[in-house]
Amino acid sequence: MDLKEIQKKLKELRDRIRAEGNISDTSESELRSLLTDTLATANEELLQLQTKLSAALAVRAGNDNALTPDQKKRLRLVEKTGTGSEMVH
């Protein structure tokens, strides 16, 4: 639900309540319905944002264990020479 749409509905309810002089049962039920819908929509959007954030953090913290060409070269040298040597480092 769009914020401007919510504001428009709230203004209409406010004007109707002022014109009537009190909150009628109809106005009260519309207000409750509007609040319930707004909170449900906000909760859904919050859950979607949390899911996106969790996914982004998981990708960012992930480790693909890919070696750079230089690291592969050094690893081959270490494998050939044993535990390593000064030339490798």
C-alpha cells in the first residue's frame, strides 16, 4: 500500500469524523481496517527487506575457496618441494 494512498484515506476519515462530530461505527471500522492493512503490509515489506539483507550478508561472507593464479603457482611449488622453502615465500 502506498503512503500517499494511506494519507488520503486518513484525511477522508478525519474530515468525515469532524463533519459528524463523533466517530461513527462505520468510521471506526474503516479506521481499524486501514490500520490492520497498513500494519500487515509494513510487516510483509519488513520481512522482505530482512530476507534480502540476510541473503546479501550470506553472499558477502561466503568463501568460494578459489585460488588466484599466483596462489596456484605457489601451491604447486610447495607440493613439489615439500613443506615449503624460502624461494616460495
